[in-house]
Amino acid sequence: MKKWYVLKTKSGAEKKAKENLEKFLETKGFKSKLGQIFVPIVKVPQMRKDKKVIVEKKVMPGYIIAELDLDEELKQLIKRVPLISGFLGDKNPQSLTKEEVKNLMSLQGTQEEETSPPPVLFTKGEKVKIIDGPYNNFSGVIEEVLKDEKKLKIKIEIFGQSTTIDVEYNQVIASI
């Protein structure tokens, strides 16, 4: 029975590691033990040269998620795949729960509920630029992420005074 596992890869080479895994298992005759593979990413708006562009941001840099019918032979074989250094939990890899997989896939926009917008990941301390509303063109630092409300508390500077404001996710972009 196939279950989902987290594989450690070289950071920045997740997509190539995914391709390597698919090709390697196919050439070794283990393709039937492999299900889906994905690199957890989320699409985030950013400003580049005063233009809003959508970029892919890795949710888990240095990792890929693979659906495998794992046995000892396959576990040893996967460790020989270029750019993959092993499993999360190396000697005793634990499979992900259905809820964990569902949450990761919802970030990809691959979940059945295509009508709801994908969540945007922001982190405390991240620099952002406001692109909408009364504070348009201000830049600031995220002090708190209010996930349930899809809002951020951002510290900006107005007339030399530090002020914290609330903005919605879609009103900001990540600064470079």
C-alpha cells in the first residue's frame, strides 16, 4: 500500500531531484512502487522592477513529498538517487498522515476545492511592500500573521513614528 513520505534533497534542486527519482525508479524496474511526487510550493506575488509578478516560493526548501509502496529494498535504492540524501526520519521514516498530505496539497492548488484561493505564506519578520489601500507604497516588517483572518500586523514608519497596522494578505507583496 502506498503512503506519503518526505525525502531530503539538496536545497534548490528539489525539481531536479523529483525528476531523478522518477527516472531512477523507472530504470530499476520499481515504477509500480511509485505514486505521485510533488515539491511543496506556493505562488506569491512580488514586485520586480515596479511590476507585480507571481513567483513560486518553496514551502519546505530541501524536501520533496513522494507516494511510495516502501519496503527495505526500495528505501536503500532511493538513497542512491542523485540529489536525494534520504528520508525524513532516516532509519525509521514515518509516513505522513492524510491530514498532513491534504494540507500540503492545498498549498499546491491541487485539492478538489479549486474555487478557494490558495493560502499565501508569510512569516514573522519578513519584509513586505503594501500595494493596496491607504498605506499603498509603504514598506514594513510583519509582526504577526493572523491566519484565520487572512490578515497581517505590519510595522511601518510614518513621519518618523513606528506604527503597527492591519492589512489583508492580498494588500501586500514580499519585498526583495
